[in-house]
Amino acid sequence: MLGISINWLQNYVNKFYRSISFETSSLASCINSLILECDELWSFVCSKDNPVYLWLSLNRNTKEILGFHLGDRTKKDAQD
């Protein structure tokens, strides 16, 4: 649909991932004004019988991803 190949996309994601800083010092400086935003995304893996959910926790101000979880759409998975 977008006219890009899977190889191009994988290379782009790999390059972007390598450029990310994994330091958590910014979290400590904004903990008093931290506003968490949580969201879920889902997709099928291999077949429509296998939905997988991606749960994200983001810092609303900086858009940093603070945590994630891959799993089902169950209460237990939401609490993990």
C-alpha cells in the first residue's frame, strides 16, 4: 500500500532502534509531574486465530515509552 519493501522497513526500524538512548535519568527528573498514558495495539500473528496485544505505557509530556507488554487482552495481562 505504501510502496515500501519489508526489507526497507526492517532496516529502518533497526537503524532507529540503534539510535535510541536507553538512559532513564529523564524519568527521575520528571517523576513529580509525570502523567502516564496507556494504550493498546493489536494484530494477528500468523493467523486470525492468534491475536496479540501490545500494551504501552508512555510519558504524556515526552512521549517516551516507559514500559510495554505483549500478550492477551486479559485483566492479568493488563496488570502486568
